[in-house]
Amino acid sequence: MSDIVLVYPYTYKHARDTMLFHPLGVAQLSALLRQAQLDTSVMDYTFRDDDEVMDELVEGCPKVVGIYVMLTMVNKACSLAKRIRRLLPQALLVCGGPMPTLRPEQFSPVVDLVFQGEAIDSFPRFCRDYMECETRMNVKEQYKHYPGLFFQDHTDGTILQTSPESSSEEGLNALPIPDRSDYNHARYQQFWQEREGFSPAGIMTSYGCPYSCDFCSKPVFGSYYRRRGMDRIVEEIHDIKSRGYNGLWIADDCFTLDLDHVRAFCHGMLGQGLHMRWTCLSRTDLIPREVIRLMHKAGCRKVFFGLESGSNSVLKLMGKNTRVEDAERTLHLFAQCGIETAGFFIIGYPGETYETIETTLAWALTLPLNEISFTVPFPLPGTRLFQRVSGMQPDADWSCENENRMIYQSEFDADYLHKRIEETYDKFTDKQRYKR
């Protein structure tokens, strides 16, 4: 076992529509730690037994254990941290990721340190300095040197905190590509091959989103939009192919924000002869037909759109800055160019009506979509939606995956929403069957 162990505490639960990818953030940090000549291992729980991983961790006796935490992993991560603290009391226990960035005080009782934001500079530098100390580092004296560090002294309750930093485009392009050597690629590929007939790996070509949708949480990369250079992207895609993947999931918040970037990516795929099927996220803003055709030529086979509502008044309420008419035009353009489309919808949004809900359900069935997904509002911490809703359940179970479960006091009847969602899924399935 290495001096530093990064833990990804997600366990595959076979939930409907789960999208399984090895964690890019952890892979990026492991690459940076190893570049700094730090002895590093990654423990991915996705396909492993909890006790087996814990036994391996305890046997290895690492000096630093870092836990990555997304919303659905909070309970698992906190439970794991308590167990590690009991079995490895000498290890420095840290955590990072979206939830520690939003709520560092929630994790400080169970870990020694919290790293907020991207932490791609501060965490590796902290680990290097920590390893060089012959005695335990005095965090109270040194914390100002590490952006995004949150520390609470449990003897007197003192909180010490520095502001996170965002990397520039120049900084992003100086990073090594994510180190994917620690993952069970055969299992990830098997999952996707059985589900979709091809096996994609996640990649990010840009970071940040300048839009401000009411329900969207983006605590790590924020609103500062940055693009990676094509040389580095192509290098990473070659690495992905060498590990047996034949597709890509472009995990950018919105891949089509910068059309010049889209064109450069497509020309890079074609120029390198990469021949990989890929999917991405997009808004419904105007995308020229020539760009869509180029995307198809370069291997794009499906684009996911956050359509959300069939009512312009509700879209305005959500802060989407899109229109129903834009969505209809864009979806038809993609269909005409041979690229499949998938739509995400939210019904039961605070402030809408039963009439607009029915409008959205009916509208979804008129669109040239190949896949649909409906959810009830999910007030993520750090969003305006979270601030707006009332009656939030104090014991809300955030670990539920792809379940339409109300976790706040809604003005809409939950049984009605669930019933209408399932009925619309059935109608959509019949429609797709008839088309075939």
C-alpha cells in the first residue's frame, strides 16, 4: 500500500439509468501526486466489497487517506471516515469534491482536513510538504499556504479557511492527463457493452458553465468557462483507447458552448483517425447545421439536452434562459443530421401549475427524442432552488439514485407526479416501438 491513498466510495447498486464511469477528479489528482514523486494508490469501491477494501486499506497503513465525496456518497463517505479513524488513527484523513466544497463544516467532525474547489494545486503541494515533515505538520501555522483548505480545531472550535482557486486555461493545459491505471476497466466496459453496445470512458474538454440555472450546482468548476487544448485532449483519448474503450462520454457541463472548440474537437478526432463513438451534453441554443453534421462525421451519436419544461414561463422561473421554440428547432436539426437526442425534464417545479406539468408531459411526446428522463425537483445544496423550497426533510436520503422522491414540502401531490411520469414513459416506449 502507498503513503497516500485516494478513495472513491461509490458502490454500484444497479439503479435504473445509472451511468458508471471511473472518477476523473480522482484520476487527475493521482496523476499530479505521482508527477510529484509521491507514492499514491487509488481504491475504487464501485465493483468491490466494502470489507475487502477496508481490510486492504488497514493492512497498507497509509499516511494520508483522501476521500472524494459527491452528493449521493455523503452517508457512505462519513461512515467510511469514522471507520478509518477507528482502524487507522495515525493516518491523516482528508476529503474533497462537490459536497465538501459546499459544506465543509459537515465533514470536519469526521476528517482532519477538507479541501474545497479543484484543489489540483493545493492538495498535491500539501501532501508533498506533509510527507517532508519529520513530525506532524502544524496546520494552524501553515494553512494559509494552501488555497481551499478548511480546518476546524476540535479543542477550541476555531475554524481556519482559505479561498479556493480556479485554474486558468494555461494551468489546465499544463496538467498531466488523468491517470487511469487504477481502475477495473474490464468491469466498466462490460457494464456499458451490455447496456449500450459500446464502452465509453468519461473525458472533459472544458470546465465551468457561465449559465445560472436555478437548480444547477457547480461547486467545483463554477461559472468560469475554460477550454483544454486539443493536443492534450487527443493525448488523453489515445490513452483511453489503449485501455480498451471504444467510445467517449464528454462530461463537460455543456460541450457546445463554444462552437470553435466543437469544431476543433471534431477535426482532431477526424485528423487522428480515432474512430470513436461519443456522446455529450448541450443546450438548445442555435447550433448551425454544418456544425451538427461535422459532429456526426466525427463520431457523435447522441446528445443530451436539459429541456426541463414545455412552458416558457416555467423555463424563465428556472432561470434556464432558453425557449421551447429553440428546443424544437435544435432537436429537429440533430434528428435530420442523424444524431440521436435525449431529453431531461423536471416536473412539479416550485411556482409552476398542474397545467404546465401536463403541458410538459404532452410536449415531450411530440419531440423527435430517442430517450427521455423525468425527475421531480431535486434541491441540491448550494443552488437557488435549495434556498427557495421549504419543509426540507432533516433526514433526507441523498444517497437515492435516479429515484423520483420528494425530499421537501411540495405543493404538488407526489403520487400524481409519479403516476404521470410512469404513464408518459409507457407512452414514449410505445411510440418508439411503433417507429421501429
